[in-house]
Amino acid sequence: HLCEASDLWDMLPEFPNLKKLIVVSGRHELHFIVIACLLQSSPVLESLEIQIE
């Protein structure tokens, strides 16, 4: 898993009840890795919108 690459991922919150997520992000690879980790901790997510700036 991408999230196991660093202890940093242990500090990310879990969102077990999150149903909708809107993310505003840059184009850095790390941003996409963090988004992937957030998705892994959001098992009931129904809607995801990613806005790239």
C-alpha cells in the first residue's frame, strides 16, 4: 500500500462515515498519494471531486 511507505500516513485521519469529499489540489505526486490514502480510510465514500489548480 502507498500509505505504508512512511510513518507520516499514520498521522492522517480516518473518515469511516465520510460520503462526499471535495479535494482542491496541486499537481504534485505527493498530493495524489495523500488522496489515495484518504480514500483507503473512507470506506463508504460515494462521491469524490478533485479540483486541480
